[in-house]
Amino acid sequence: MGPAALCRQLDELLQVDRYSDASLNGLQLDAGVEIRHVVCGVSANAALIDQAIERHAQLIVVHHGLLWGRCERLTGLFGHRVKRLYEAGISLAGYHLPLDAHPELGNNAGLARCLSLQGLVRFGDYKGMSIGWGGQLPQSSSLGEVNRLLRSGMGDISHCFGSLERKIRRVAVCSGAASDLVHEAAAADYDLFITGEVEEWTQAQALELGISVIAGGHHRTERFGVESLSDHLNALGDVTAEFVDIPNPV
């Protein structure tokens, strides 16, 4: 299957036309090589490209692609990455907000599953689109218990703001760098807001708003989508796929 044909399938699956996004979602670089094996990862960088070459992939699918709606000079890091992809015959596709928001394969759906959230409703407004989820834990748990549960499913947690003894039932999640949504979460009476990356002022905002906040790491909260997409591609059977993690503490 050619890269354009495969990415048209992914575009339709992830409903890319619904989103106003800084990322140019979909096929970003067509190396003109038939796709047999796909590497999925969080971010397009030299380390992931090297792993794709080692695994004899013809397509890389990432959450953070190379093209973000502005003209780029083919110099420096950007030029080197593009050159490496073309030389290796590897195409590149990126899916940003569509892979945050997808109700089954998305990053936020994965976060919700990690906590077994129930009664899910949409949360997290971005340009008129809701990309996160809100729900209830199966039973009331302390913030410390929720933090431990997330660690067991994701690894290290970057930050946890609030008393570890506080009882948590209602939880809102939005992966990546979504700390501004703490206001929306507090206004909707959630006990806990989980995102990936926070700002210096997020701790004070959480205290003043009366809500707990966990930052699971931008990278760690956005592994769910590309992992799920890899599983989906394998299930289709037209190509093989694998998730490759390039660890990032942020």
C-alpha cells in the first residue's frame, strides 16, 4: 500500500477535517515507497528516525509531526530530519488534536481507561472542540491512591498538587500541555484535573481554585494514542506496525 492511500484511511479514521489545528495533520512527507511496516512514536526526531531505519519501516506515524502551519527552511535540524527520511525512503505522517480527541484510540481515551473512569462526558474546549474527557472513578479514592494508580500505568509522574489524603471521585483529563484547562475543570466541580505538562503558576491556581492537579508528563500522557494506532494497524492486517518509545522526562 502506498503512503498516500494508507494515510487517507487514517485521515478518515481520525476525522482530521473536524479540527482546527496548528499541526498539518496527515501525510507530511511522501518518500514514494510502498508501506509494509510502520513505526509509531510520540514525536518526529532523529532518534525515532534511526529506530525506524533499524526496524526497516517505510512509514513513521507520530503525534508531534514536523509541519506546524508555517514555512520552514530546509536547514539545521529540520533539514537534517527531512534529508534522513528521504534518504531512507521513509514517509512521515502526524496526527495531533485528532489523536488527542479520538473516543477510542485517543490519548485522552487512554488516560480515562488507565483510571477506569465511568460515565464519560466530553471536557476540554479548544477552539470550539472538546478534546478531553471527564468521568468518575469506580469508587472514591485518595489523591495519593490515584497518583499511585497512574504511576503503575504510565511510569513516573512529573507533579502532583494537592493533599494526598484528599478524596477524589470526579476526574477530568486532557493530555499534553493543557494546564489552562484547570479553570474549566474547577468550574465543572471536578475534584482532580490530569494533564501532561504544567506552568509555574499552575500550583497556585489549583490551590486557589480548590482542585487537585496531576501532571503525568507531556510525553507520557501522549503515548496512548500512537500505541493504540499501532495496534489498530496490526489488526487491519494490510501492514505491520509497532510502537517505539523514545523516552522523554518532560
